Amino acid sequence: MFSFSEENYLKAIFHLERKYQAGVSTNALAEEMDTKASSVTDMIKKLSEKELVIYKKYQGVKLSELGKKTAIEVIRKHRLWEYFLVEKLNFNWDEVHDIAEQLEHIKSEKLTQELDKFLGFPKRDPHGDPIPDAEGNFSVANKMLLSELGKAEKGICVGVKDSSSEFLRFLDKNNISLGKEIKVLEKEAFDGSMLILIEERELRISQLISNNLYIKIQ
């Protein structure tokens, strides 16, 4: 049985390992967790003693098999609860992250399995992120960032890179959501901004926006 803090660190390391495959540095983890490097060092020592991580000096930290399994279980619960809140309780997609952060630490495996069954075994959460199945397997989507598309190219919006409330509210305000077709009408070489077509409506967006929208080419 692991503490909320330990599970949060494992989840953070799991996400950072995609960027730092050789090992996650103390400073990178401190930035992700918004804490001091000394606090991260103390936690890494605790996680290492519990055989949840493997730490090598000058190389950083990586999850052990047990650490990876635990992180995926937490992520699975988080994304199932987000799906439940949006689909069954009619929460907006910008409201659910903080609530799911609390619910993801519930220890009952039976509750997680029954929740998954009740929801019909969903594959993706409201933000387009894959929900691990009971064995910890992820479904992989063939996706790219909207910013990578060129003029006249189009695709379906399948996820967001930034799931902050501010960004999601911006998308809601501009009627951008998962499943909608987006076509690039113009792309500025100077700043990467775009004029896009979405549901027969033209909208100019910054590169910051296009860098945070995932698209699947049809």
C-alpha cells in the first residue's frame, strides 16, 4: 500500500519517461511536481527502498516493473473517473481533472473493475488520452499535432496535449472538441499561426493552440 504522494511521484515519473528515456533527472521531476529538488531526492530514496524506482547517479531515475505497474493503475483510475464524471454526471471536461486527482487514490480494485464495466470499457478519457485496460495495456492512436499539418491538410481532433482548465475553456469558447474535423486554410511561416476551418467556420489560432491539439489524419 503506497501513500498518495508516492503514487503521484510514480505517475509523474511515468509521464516524464516518455521525454527522458535514459532517466528522469531530479530537477525535471522537481519542476513537474512543483517542489524542491531536496524533497524529490528524499522521495526517490523512499521509492527506491520500496523497489518502485531504479536510481543511478548522473543518469536519473526510472520506474521498476512494480513502479510502472503501480503508476499505470493510478492513471487507469484517474482516466476512468474523468470519463465517469463527464459521461454520467455531466461535468465539463475542464472540471474533472482535480476531482479525478482525488478519486484516483481509492484502493479498491473491485471498484475500478466494476466502474470500467459500468462505463462499457471505454478506450479514451474526455481529453482523448488512452485508458489502460485491466492488464495495463494502452491503445495506441496514430496521431500528430495540428501544428504539424500543412496548408489544405485536415484531420479529426482526437486529443489535447494541454489539459489545463484554461485551455479547455478556450476550446469550449471556440467550439473545438474531440471528433470535429479541422482543416488548415492558411499557415503563417513567420509565427506558425493558422487559419483553420471547423464546422464551416473559419478561426485564426496561434501556434500555442495548434501545438496542443492532437489530430488524426483521415
